[in-house]
Amino acid sequence: MTEKIFSPDRYTTNCVGYRYCGKSGLQLPRISLGLWHNFGDIDDKVEARKMLHHAFDCGITHFDLANNYGTPNGSAERNLGEVLKRDFGSHRDELIIATKAGHEMWPGPYGGNGSSRKYLIASLDQSLKRLGVDYVDIYYSHRYNPETPLEEAMGALSDMVKQGKALYIGISKYPADKAREAYRILRENGTPVLVHQAKYSILTREVEADILPLVREENIGFIGFSPLAQGLLTDKYLNGIPENSRASKNYSFFKKDDITPELVARIKDLNALAEKRGQTLAQLALAWCLRLPEVTSVIVGASSVKQLQSNIDALKNLEFSEEELKLVGADLCVCPK
């Protein structure tokens, strides 16, 4: 089997560019590829493989997963593992592979307790087997669990780094007060947190008041997920709810009832602004998140190479005038916390 030959320009003319992750020495691509959807067993594996190839050809070195990504759970990790083995054999050291644990994964009391030492360590061992790698670059606690002491959860993450199973630690979806405490514990353990991941988009702005000031103060990287608000910030919902959309099936962070006439009007206004900027609505939304220097990267999902490239093209215009900032700046949070 001949290994895939990738573009020699992936770090130069075709490159998405990189930002340092907080005060660490690690750089992440400004756009990262998320494998939550479209990389499971029920999806088009040929197109998924093409998207991974195209992402890397454009300098996207960061692939973001969790143990439960894909349908069935775990299939996104396993499918990525197959592509890594087939096409990326000599490129492992060029990749940042991230995974998480924190949601229901296997039956019984140890597969759904999202922060216990038992669960976090067992889950990473399972992820490494599915991915076919010796270590992941970033291992996250996927969500805060009040039933587990933070010392236990953070201690397990620290031990995974000390054992060489992960290079860095991240936390995701933690409230600001618990995040600050987690940062302290990890720092005292000698394994400081690398990055905080949270939902962030034009329509979901809570992090601007608490998490972003915190990561700025602590010099920690920040990654925004769902920057397109699960498709709301695309042209998909400009004329109502499409029949086969996630919202129509209530398979999303938001439901049909969340898409009010006021929200549709707001999205249409944003789309008009995007057109004036020579962008799609999705490109405007990505540019909005990346305008802030403390946002290390945004995670995009894609169902095709064409869609992925369109998202990458958002990087062509990240500048906003004062007038544009005011037009976008109206606060509107519609996604459930």
C-alpha cells in the first residue's frame, strides 16, 4: 500500500496559519477539524477520508475527537485510526490528535460517571486502541461533574501525562469558577492545563463575560466549538427549517422552537452583512470568533471537502470595521447551556 503524498505547500502558500496556545510553546491551526459528525460508521467514509486529506493539505494539523463521537459511539476514533494507519504513517509527529472523556460511553456505573479516575483512565486506554496510536496530544475532561472531586479528575489527567499517554491536558465545558480551581490543581500537579474548550459563536456569547477573561488572565489557550451554532449561522435556516436538518429532528443543541421569527430576522441581517463583506454567513461567523487574539482556534465540522474549503476561506478576511462590530455585536444567546 502506497502512503498518501500530501501537498508540499501545506505549511506555506496553502496554510491556514497558526497561533500559540496560551503561554505554551504549542501552536494550533486557526481552524481545526472536528469529527463529532460525519466520521462515524453511518457516514460516507470515502468523503470523510478526503476531508482529512484536504484538511492536512491546508495545514490543519489538529483533529478534535471524543470517545463518544460518531455513530455508534467510538466509531469516529476508530475510523480516524484506520485513515492514520493507511495514509498518515510518516506524519504522526505533524499531527495534534485530541480526544475527550466525560459523557456516557459504556453500560454500568463506570462508563457514564464522567470524571472518576476509573472512567477517565479506562476511556483513554480505549481511545488509544481505537485510534491505533501510542499517545494523544491533548486529553480533555469533556465536562465538569459535580459528583467527582476535582482533585480526583485532575489527578487522573495529570497521571495520563506522566505516563506518556497524553502530552497535554485540556478541559471542556467547565464553568469559570470550577475551571479556575482545575487550573490551580493541575498547576500544582506539575501538569498545567494547555487549553480550555467551550461553545462560542455570534449567537452564544456567555464566554465573553467569564471564560475568555479567565484564560486571558491565566495565559491559557482557548478553542471555540460550534462556531456556526450547529448550522444556524449558515444559509441553511434563512428560509425556515429544512426537512432533513438537525433542528427538524431535534438532534442538536437547539430545537425547532428555538428558531423564532426574531432569530431568523437576526440571521438574515447577519447574512446581509456577510454579503457586503464578500463572505458567506458561515465565513462571517468564523471570522467573528477568530477576531480575538485569545481564541487560539475554532473547531469546524464539515460534510464535504467543498464545505470544509468554504470554511477555510473565512481566513481571507478576519478584519472588522467599528461599524461592522456594532452591527454584529447585539447579544443573542439561543442555544441551551
